[in-house]
Amino acid sequence: MIDRIILFPYSLFLAAKNFMYRSGILKGRTAEVPTVCIGNITAGGTGKTPHTEMLLRMLAGSEEWKGKKTAVLSRGYRRSSKGFQKVVPGGSARLFGDEPVQMAGKFPSVTVAVDRNRIEGCDFLCHPEKLESSRKARRCIDKNIEKADAIVLDDAFQYRKLKATVNILLTDCSRPFFKDRLIPFGRLRDLPERKCDADIIIVTKCPAFMDDWEKENWARRLGLSGYDARSCTGRDGRGKEQMLLFSGMEHEAMRPVFPEGDMRYVYSQRLILFTGIANDKPLINYLSDNYKIVSHFNFPDHHRYSTSDVAALNRAAREWPTAVVATTEKDARRIADVKKVPDFLRERLFYIPVKVSFLSSCEEEAFRTAVLSRLK
């Protein structure tokens, strides 16, 4: 009750803002090419980056988009660079942000760019020639960009000034937004009613199997009437058709952070874990099946690693000399920016990639059909 009283002015502001956009008093601009927004209402922890990667793989494998140029535009959270930047594969997470660097490394044929001003960023991706004459882009490190045919907007659901062609909203299965509270008492960045602006809602980090009854129960809790688990669609309170899908997360085999990583440590029975993400519980549960976690360093989300952090990890590694030191893929990008990582730690340091997929082939095909039809 106290949090509702304290946050009432902020809730009122958000409600007024949402009303003005829906009524047309405030209007969002559209980009010159089709755009797909992948975002959430909560502050991190829903799996935006793995779902963005899944979308990129889907587009690359489709007949409709084969040979076309896809770009990704991100804010580049906590980056040190300014303005519009094309992310260089293998570049610094400190310079571009950990998630953009991760995607640029995995998808070399995709242009990954960062710009806090998404409208400006889309304009540069649609008209790369403007980079040569624009004062705003004078600090752009790499101006060699191909014109984009479609743009994936990473974490732009709150950026109302830009109206996406397709809005995909993610929510964590273990902590859905309708059970959460506004920051700072919870993790909500916006009101739960914003779900009505989504075209597709994906419940993420689900168990490997969910029956139709469970999915229909989720639809009821999300306010979708007439939900059909076969077509994956229902209607919200205003009669708008929305697609509801369910995805799971798969952890892949460990990979070395540095070239000198010794794969023999992967077979150790002990593990030192360090994470700087919003929710590391799924990773802990996964690792606990095969390792005894002897030490866990839990840093804030998007934490920038320092030499003192590396020194603490090195001390733990020396205390447990046979243990493997593991982290997430995003953390691996950030710790690789630290200039002096001891050789003793470098050969023990590994990361665990994650990959998401839908719980059924029916959902995968429904998602593919919905996205591709809208991008036309």
C-alpha cells in the first residue's frame, strides 16, 4: 500500500503518457524500412539478446529475406562512446556495450549499430551516405555500412517516439510483469497495461514442456480471451488480436573466454561462478547439476569489471586451483576488456552460451509466419 502511495505521481505520469500515445495526441514516427522491436516492461532479465539472436537466425534462414540486409539497432547500455556507432566485430564492450558486441561477433553479415536516438539511428542505417556529412556522426569509428532492408530494435519498447512495424514483448515465466511493481519497489519500467501495445507476447524461460491448459491459464492472466493454443492467438480487452508464445532457454557447452583456455578444466567437479546479469538463477540451477559451485561472485547487471574484480577472481582460482571459472556470454565480453588478466586465470576462464527456442514447432511456425507477413 505504501509503495502505491509513493509511486502514485509516477503511475499517473505513465498512464497519461500511454493515453496520449494511444489517442494520437503524441505520435511515434516510423522508419523507412520495416522494423521489429524486441523489448520488455521490466528492467532486464527476460532474455532480450537471445531472442534477438533467434530472430536474426530465422530471418537469415528464410527464403523471403535471403540476400537482404538486416541491421540491429541498440542503445548500447553503459557504453563509453557517443552518438551513432557501427559495432566492430571483436570490438570493446566498454566502447559499444556488451550485448551489441556479442551480436556483432555472432552475426558478421548483420550490421549492428548503437544510438541512444533510435530515430536518428534508423535514419543512418537507411541512408548510410549521411554519415559522411552529418556532424552528429563525426565520431563514428566505422562508416562502411550497407543500406538496411529491415531493422531489429533491441530493447526499444519504451522508446515511444519510434513506432515499430512489429512489437514483441517478453516476460519472464518465473516473474511475470503482472505480478511485479514499479521501480524501485519492483522491476517494472512501465505500467502492465503497456502489454496492449504488443503484437506478440513471449513468455520466456519456460520449463521444457507446458500443456495447453497451462498456456490457456497464462492467456487468462494476461487478459487474452478466446486464446487458442493451436493458432497461438487471442484477443485483449479492446478486441485487438495478440499472439502468445512460450520459449525455453538452452545452455550450450562451455567455451573459453581467451584463446589460451585449457579445455581440461571443463571436466572439473568444482566451479567458481561470477555473473553481472539481472537474473542468474537459471544458470546456477543448470551448473549445479554437474558442478559444485565453491564460490559465487554476484555483480550488478552490466557491471564493468575492474582490475580489483579480476584480482578477487584470481585469488578464488588459486584457492581452488582445479576449479573451472565460469561466467555468462555477456560477462565474458566485459571481462575481456580488462587489460591485465593473469595467465593463471585466463586458462581457467570459460563462458556458457545460451540459445532460446519455442516449446513447439507449431509456435515456431506461427512466429515465423506472423513476423514475415508483417515485414512485407
